[in-house]
Amino acid sequence: MFDRVNLYRIAPFGAYVFFMLLEDMLLKFGWEANDLRLLYVVKITVVAGLLWAMRSAYSELRWPIGASFRTSWAVAIVAGIVVFIAWINLTADWMVMGESVGFDPSDQDEIDWFLVVVRLIGAAFIVPVMEELFWRSFLMRWIDHPNFLSVSPAHVGLKAFCITAVLFALAHSLWLAGLFAGIVYNLLYMRSGTLWSPILAHAITNAILGIWIVSTGNWGFW
């Protein structure tokens, strides 16, 4: 069964992937990475626009209340930091799949801070919501049952857990780091019962990673 409920969670992710594929295609046709610097701005704007337009459909984004969520909030923050540490260390040759072009916001040795700020905002605030809606809320539960909204996160089966984690890994050039992150975010969702837990962890990971990239100039991680 493929209906509007599914589409709401697939569309923002699909738009993001479309722009990634477009960038790869343009690079293969001879475009320089520097010529595509503003493509990320377009990409994140489109994704944010879709999320906003469909916001009323995301019942899983209702804000949780109670002491249990405050505990899961703290766990999510720690988990996000742990994933960041793993991400910048799991970089041996066999842990990397393909070649990441990265994103260098500098132009003639001057950093374009507009592009940096947009990238940080996108990575920390837009991407975590978009990806967690797709990977955890939709795909992981949909594998268990087409009526995924009826599946409690705590009752997701091992098959769905493993498939989602592996696919999440394959979506990243640092596949082992991606696998570790996928497992951590899956567990956070299942244990907390709220999508905000993996969203927060994902946001923490991406925010710290972005700050680290800008501070060290390791643009390849972007």
C-alpha cells in the first residue's frame, strides 16, 4: 500500500536525494564543484519547504511530555556526541565506500560564511528531521507492516532494524560510521518511543561535526 501518508515522509528525502544525484551528474558532465556551491542552498530550501508544507501530517512529531522524555533527551545528547567521535575516526580505507567530493566553502582562501551558515543550519536542523522521518519513522516501521503508523517503535522486529541500519550505512561514503550511527539512532527510537530522540542525537552529531569541519578545514567530511 503506497498512499499519501507514505509520500509525506518519502518526498522530502526523495528531493534531497534528487539534488545529490543531480550534483553527481553535473560533476560527471564536467562541471566544477565550485560552480555548484549554491546547489546546497537550493536543496535544503526545497526540503525545508516540503517539510513545512506537510507538517500537519507528521503525527510522530508531536512534542512528548513527561520525565521519561527528559531522560531520553540526555541519552540522545550523549549518543549524538558518541556518533560524532566514531564518525571522524572510522575513516580507514576499508571503511570508506566510493569517494566523497566534500564541500569546500572557501573561495580564493576566503571562507564564504553565508554558505557555511546555510550548511550548518541544514545539517543540524533540516536534515535530522527529514532523515529520521524517512529512515526511522517510515522505513523501519513500514518493513514490519505497510500500515507503519500502527507499529510501535518498541516492537520493531530484528529484520526491519537490520535492513534499515544497513541501508543507512550504504547511503554514506563512510559506511561503517553510517552503520554505527544507524544502529544508535534505531535504538534511540525504539527505546524512547519518540522520534525526537534520534532527531536530537542526529542534530547533535551533525552540528558538532559541522563545527569541527569548519575549525579544522576537513571539508571532505561534508
